Amino acid sequence: MAAEQMATGENRPVPPRPLDQIDHDILRILQTDGRASIRSVAERVHVSRANAYARINRLVEDNVIRGFTARVDHERAGQGAAAYITLKIVQNSWRTVREELQKLPGAAHIALVSGDFDVLLLVHTPDNRALRELVLTRIQSIPEVLSTRTLLVFEETDLDPA
């Protein structure tokens, strides 16, 4: 429970603090280069290192920044096959299905969506044989999954946030 919630005894989520232009600039810099030093960030947004450090810490504490990661070329990393898999699931089973999908090797993104299907899953696998195994053996064996449709990805382009 967040400190603000504990102090008031309430269990309501605390609304996010508003972000100013400097916060947005810091986010843009870190999205482009998550390894940027505090000094570099501070210089680029024209604040002191202490101010930049405090702002980044606040963004992490507020879960605006959920972590730092590397952008991977999946093909060069031995994950040459990719697919979006749509799933229809049993009503009210989202949390259970999400927990199972998170365990899958190569699962890159999971979203609960509206429309003709319920879940959109992006996976990366070494090859089509591994993809077939993932879909037919692992995903379709989840009891709450009613049906799947697999869309092969022929080419991917990461969009730079800058």
C-alpha cells in the first residue's frame, strides 16, 4: 500500500502526479537511451544533476518508469520467428490467462483488447516449429482459452520514441 494510502487508511489508488515538460523530456531521453547518465540527462534538460536524479527517482517510484531494458534484435538473438496470436477466452478469466501467458517462452507483449477477440499476444520463437509447439501445445492447453488465431510477422520495425 502506498504511503499516502496508509496515512489516510483508504484503499483507493493515488492519482498520478502531473508531469511537466522537463519530466516528459527526461522520459524521451531515457526511452531513446536507457543508459544515459544522470549528468547527460541533466545537461540536456537544463537542470542540476540533483534535480534530474530526484525527478528520475520520482518517475520510478510513481511507476511512470517501470524499468530499464535493452532493445533486442530478435532475429540476431536466435528468435527468428514472430507472431501475433489472438485469443478468445472464457469470460472473467483474464487474470488467470494472463498469468499463464506470462510464463510462455518468448512472450513479448500481452494485451486485453476489445473486438472480435479478447487477448493479443506477441511472441518470438527460434523458428516456426517452436511457434507451432507454443500455440498448439502450450496456449491451446490453457483451459480458459476457447480459440486462437496466429498471424505471422514477416518484418518488424521498432519505432524510436524520439
